[in-house]
Amino acid sequence: MLKQVLVLLVAAAFVASASAAGCPFAHLHSSDGENNNPHDVSARHHQGPSYGVERLGDRAQPGYAEALAALDFDAVRADLRELFTTSQPDWPADFGNYGPFFVRLAWHNSGSYRVSDGRGGVDGARQRFDPERSWDDNTNLDKARNLLAPIKVKYGLGLSWGDLIVLAGNTAIESMGFPQPLGFCAGRIDAPDGTESLPLGPSEEQERVAPCVHNGDCDYPLGTTTVGLIYVNPQGPDANPVPKLSVPRIRSTFGRMGMDDLQTAALIGGGHAFGKAHGACPAGAGPSPHDDPENPWPGNCGSGADKGKGCNTFTSGIEGSWTPDPTTWSNSYYRLLVDHTFALHKGPGGAWQWYVNDTANGPTYASACNASVQEPIMMMTTDLALLEDPIYRQHVQKFASDQSALESAFAQAWYQLTTRDMGPATRCFGKATPPAEPFQHPLPPPPSPLANFSDVRAAIRELISQKPGTGQAAPTISQLARLAWRCAGTFRVTDYQGGCNGARVRLDPQRSWGINRGLDQPLALLSSVKQQFGDSLSWADLIVLAGNTALEMAGAPALPFCGGRSDAVSDGGSPFLVPLVDGSVTDQPITWQRDAMSLLGLSSRQFVALMGGLNSLQAQFMPIKQPATSNPAQLTNDFFMSLISNDWQKTTVNSQVLYKATNADIFTQQPNLALIWDAEYLALVQEFASSEDRFQSEFASVWTMIMNADRFDGPTGNVCM
């Protein structure tokens, strides 16, 4: 069932995919008044109609970019260091140091990220809102955010909650002895609410799009095996404390975050170098913020003024520290795993946990409640699971004997954990930003000098206009529009991945996707233009400009063009963007279309206009060659007219389920008919059917947004603005 749901979800992305950014760089809409000198700075500014001027920065509050640029991050770090060792009576610090608490806060904000759709992660700081704030795994993290609140207020707009949470985690790790600075990509933009986390669950949205039959064994596209946990149940699957059974769930869950086995082993042990788990008694933490916003997680252990806090804290139900010195960085976690055997016990919180076999003579730590009392170190079932897999065990043994190897692996994995949802390194701000990492899929510099795009545009027009019998095949308008759409339409606003910059559509795996069948032909036909302009013209710029030119020849309003893209030499990022079906969709509820629309950053108006344009030009993938309108060479509102003026009957053509107009020889797919089955979409269909100018204007706007969505210039900027 879940695989079927995912197939339909991704199929929705075939018919609705876009972004929220864009504007021109070298605007080429007519020969009148054009600046044809590509080296002239004035050619880099917008000329003519302003389509798609929305930017990613529109998600930020006015003045955020300026406030961020003026922020003194060193001063923030200094305030954080002072906070770490200033214990507060409302929520006392374990061992007199809040550092481990903020490591957990940063980890649990970041760890919700999933590669399946780019949702989750710390960008947006949505853990401040439900559903994330009430997840079992986030118990008592409201107290960590409360501790940070005065620093957030002090530095104001320029210090987003997302940046503050990550910076607190980084600074905490460094302050506890990590020997090298951790990379920090500043510029996270806070979300106004928790809407974007609803698909993570638990919620009606999650149940409609990605239901989990058994919570504890949830499958892709969900990021974890258990909705409400960051990773897996630390006691074992369904609290079954058999370490070996946790191995596949650990590998699956971390894999859904984009982590490999080395990174997984480094993150688990590196994170567990610090702090302790809390399970003072079996009575639990009390109601969550969702259930009792006035007094969330008060804690039911203990009594009097110390009830529910300090020595009486309940979080996971597991009690104890992993290492003898939980406020100092070391590789002791791995050494303890390798050097000792462990026995299963029920801890004071009523949860399964493991102690060293010879507890009386085993390693201990000074109690967080009373430093003169020694407590035995413990391990979770999921910790011991690392010894039950040959690959994980190899990494554990390496880290136990080579702390520098651990530090190198942990630094990289931690940066990826806290940064994966920020997209390419070009979105990062600040002097602490390291060079681009492989997970950011860096691109080579764009050509220099750039081609004269007016000349390129003229060459494309000439190619399209080739007459039969001239000895050179001409690409069709539909082919070039579809090529540009498939190149740029992989963009997703959730983690800023995808898009046409890099022209990965010409590389494996994208060129082998079923949805991209037939794109080799327009690419081959464009090769003569690419050869004509050589290294000064990237494939990415050529594909986008060819799409724009074709649309204009089909009757679209003048489309601004933003040059300066570069070409990827390999494609490591697309496996996470791969469509899981070939475009043949037989049944697709509107809820999944709306989810895909949200994932890709489109409003309902933009979505409907985009659908109309792609179907009007037959630039949408169809499993068989059948017309969607009577004239696929013209951008008209005929598609909308046909939707509302025809009756549609389900039919099968070459084993493919389609819908045929009863009074015309035109076909469509079920997702298109959802435009007239949904009341909101129907109103827009009727509007565009009544005004071709309004439709073309809206289509030009959303098209330009899609083409320029991945042209990042810092956290909020776009080079095309």
C-alpha cells in the first residue's frame, strides 16, 4: 500500500513542479533596445516585463538579509558559552553544563530531514510548533528553547531560531573539547508556523499521503521507522531489546536522511559522547505541549520543588550516561563498546537498557545529582546494535583506536546533518562556511565570458524554423518546452535541491528516467547551437533559453532570460529526486496533487496555469502519443476550454488508462481532470478559459520562476534579481 501511495505522490510531481524564485539576468525579449554586449554590466539587469520576481527571500521577514549581514556571530557564541555553565533553577543543568542539552536540541531539529521529499530539518526551526514540538523524541526540548530565548531576543531579526539552534549545538560541542571548528552555514529562514511539518506526522496530511500501518515499522517516504521519533526506538523495535533487530532500522532511517554507514556510526557515538538519558522513574514526563500547552511535560517523578526536573527528569525513560565524562569530548563511547560486554536490565524509568556485565568493577560517571556518587555507565539497545553488523562494527573499532579518524568523520557528518536542508553552498552566509561538500552537489564556475545570448536566441529560432528538405531536422516547440521543463522541474523548495543549473537532465540517472524518455532527440538537435558557441555557452543556459524561445514562438509573452548557469560533470544528487514511475497515472486523489504542489512551492493559481501551459503545448509526458489540444504548437487556453466544454470518458489505449473527450479526438490523464473536480482549481480553470491573456501572463510568471529557482545568491537572494 505504501509503495502505491509513493508512486502516486511522485506522479503528482510530474504534473506539478516548480519553485519560488526568479528574475532576469540578461533579458532577451525583442531586438528593439536590446543590449547585445554580453560583457556590458547593464546587460545583467532586468529589462522589460517583470515575470516571476518572487524570491526565496520573500519567506524571510523584511530586513532579514541586512540584519543577518550585520550580526556579530562571535558575540553570540560568547553569550552561548556563558549560558552553558549558568545553571537555572527552573531547569537545572546536568553536571552544571547545558552543552549536552543543546547538542540534543540541534540534533533533533536537524534529524527530521528526509531525502525522499526534502522535508524536515532545522531550516525553519519548526520544532517550535506542532507537530514536531510534541513528538516523544522532543520531550523537554521546550526547556532548551526557553533557555535560548533571551539570546534570540537580544540579537533580534538577524539571528533566526534555526541558526541559533545550530550555533548552540556547534558551540556546545566545541566548548566541551572538540578539537576543530565545526562548519556553520548561516542564513536559515524561520517558518511562521508548523504547516510544513504536517507531512512528517502525526497528522491527517501524513496519513493521506504516507500512511504507516504499524508505527515502528514505517517505510519510505517517511523519514523514520516510528512517527514521532527522530530515528528509531532506542529500546529496540517495538521495545524488543534484541540489538541485532535494530540494525536494519538504523541503516534504513539514517539512509533516509542521506547518511552512509560511516556517518551513521560517527553521529551516534559522537552524539552520545555527551550528556545523559533521563528516566528517573516509570511515571513519565506528563502531557505534551499539544495536550497541555499551559504546563507541558511537567514531569511526574519526584515531589515538591524538584518534581520533574534535575534528578527527577523523565525524557526517554532510559536513565544514565554513556561515558565516564559526559561533558568532555572523547572516543570513550567506542572504547567502552569494544572493551566490555553488557547485560540487559530494566532501568529505573521502566525501560530496557544495558549495563556492563561486571557492574561493580565497571566504568562509572559522577552522578548529575551528586558528584560524590558514582553511577554505572549504560548503553541502549541501538548502541549495542552497532556491534551486530560487520560494517558498523568495523567503524566502531576504528574510532575506538583512532580518535582523530572519529573527529574527521564526525565533523563532516555533523555539518551534513545540520546543513543538508540548506541546499547548495551558494545559499550559505558567513565566514565559518566551509568549502562546498559533496552533499551540496557543487557546480563548476559558469563560462567566462558568457555567450552573446541575443545571438544564441537567434540561432535557436533559426533551428526551430528549419524547413523540411533542408537536410537538418528541426526540434519542435513541444520538444524544447518539455526539455526545459524536465530540466528545471526537478527543483523542490523544501531543501533547495534540483533545478536546471547543472543541466543534469543530460546525465545519468536523469536521462534514463522514464519521465524523460525522448529528451535525447531535442538535446541532439540543439548540439549544433552548442557547438557554434562552444565553451561560452553552457548546456544549462542553452536548454532554458531554447525553452523560452520556443514558448515565445508559440505565442507566450516575452520571457526574461537569466544567463550564467554551468554544467555538472557528474550527477550525485538526482537519485534523491528520481521519479518512481514513468508517468502513467491511473488514479490520483487530489490530496496527493496538493501535496506535490506544496512540496514544489506552487500556489494553486501557479499550479493550474503551469498545467495549462504544459498540456497546451503537449510538453507534458504522456505514455502514448495522443494530442491534448488541437494545436500543440500554440500557447493558448484551449486546454482549459476543452476541460470544461467536454465530457470525458475513461478509456484504455495500448494498455494505458486515459480519458478521451466524447466529442473530440483529444486525450488527457486523470490528474488533469482533477482540475475540474476540485472546486478551487475549477474556479481558476474557468478564469483562464475566459481570458487567454490572463492565462498567458500567469504562465509566463510561473515558468520564469521555475527556470530561475535554483539561481541562489546567499540565503535570500537570487542572482537573477
